[in-house]
Amino acid sequence: MSNAKVLERKVFYAGQKIFSEGDRGDRAYLIQEGTVEIVKNEAVLARLNKGEIFGEMALVDDQPRMATARAGSDVSVVIIGREAFREKLQKADPFIRGLLSIFVRNIRKLSQ
């Protein structure tokens, strides 16, 4: 029997909020189709496309979401839960895990 996990997929419609700034982050998202906008104070900070991941920072450091994510078009995503993310991170080289934590901390400081 395979221990592969079933990945949850979800569709958000253009303009729909995926998560809000300040929310607790318990999942990250991988874009399968469409675009996602990362927004803070009504300004679009980034437009993400197929193959890009967002929402991962809250999984790295257990801090609230730094910005709001909304569907820029109809978008299909694969949801990466906290446990699956942590399992992948645990398998990574300790140096890479450390770098990732430093990057996230620095990005959060820059955004304050």
C-alpha cells in the first residue's frame, strides 16, 4: 500500500479572497492554472502564475499572514497542508532549513 497522500485541490473565482492578512496560516498553495494577486493596503505586491507557491511563509515561522491573497483570475490550486509541508522541510538539508528561516524572518522585518 502506498503512503502517498491525496492532494486537495480547490478553485477560487476571479476577485475571491483566498486568505486575509493577519489570518493564521495552516496551508500553502501551489497554482495549477490562473493567477493570484498578493495584496497589502490595497496595493498589489505580486502577481503569481502557474507553478508558483504562496502562503508558505506562515508555515515556516508560524506567524500570521503578512498580506492578503486573492484570485486575479479564476484559479485552480493544490493545497499543501501544514503536516505535508513540515514533512518535506524535515527531509531538507539542515543548512537549507536554516536559510529558509532566515529569509522568512528578513522578509517579515522588511515589510514592517
